Amino acid sequence: LQLKDLKYCLILRNMIPVSIILLQEHGSDEAEIVVDYATPSYRDLRNAQFFLHEIIPLSEEFPYSRIKTKAHNPKHERFLKKLGYQEQGEYFIWPVPGNTKNLLPS
């Protein structure tokens, strides 16, 4: 895995960089979050909600129907579930709203 192979999103709040997300593409419609870091004073749901609900569905830079990530500890797992990720094996899946290709296999 090399940095040049990743896409990134830097999230600002009040013009302060508060979160960085690095994604690795898996095909044309799926990406895996490999780094999701937020500064300690901004570790709430707002950064992730903005990324998942505003940036991913509306940006041509991120044309994915599914975003996946792994939980690194029980607290992270609860965070992902609060955001609406669906557990599927070792991954947590976010089906991008409004995309007909985003349906999870049953």
C-alpha cells in the first residue's frame, strides 16, 4: 500500500483541520477506509456524518456505492454501528444512500 494509491479527504470545522480519511479503492464502486483520524477535541459523529452523508454521495471524486472499514476495538465498533454501518464478516459496510448498486447481499 502506497500513499499515491490512496484518495483522501481532509475535513475542516471553523477552518481548523479536524479529521483526515484515507481510502483505498476496491474496484470502481467500493472503497475501504484505511485511516480515519480525528483530533481528540473533535471526536464526535459530526465529521463522519459529514463525510458519509455530504461528501461521498455528492462528490465525483468519490464515486462509490459502498464504503467499508474494520473496527479496531469495541469502542470503534460501537461508533461504526451508531453511524449506521452494517457488520458483514470482518468488515463494517456503509451503503452509500441514493446509489442503486449499494444494496448489501442478503
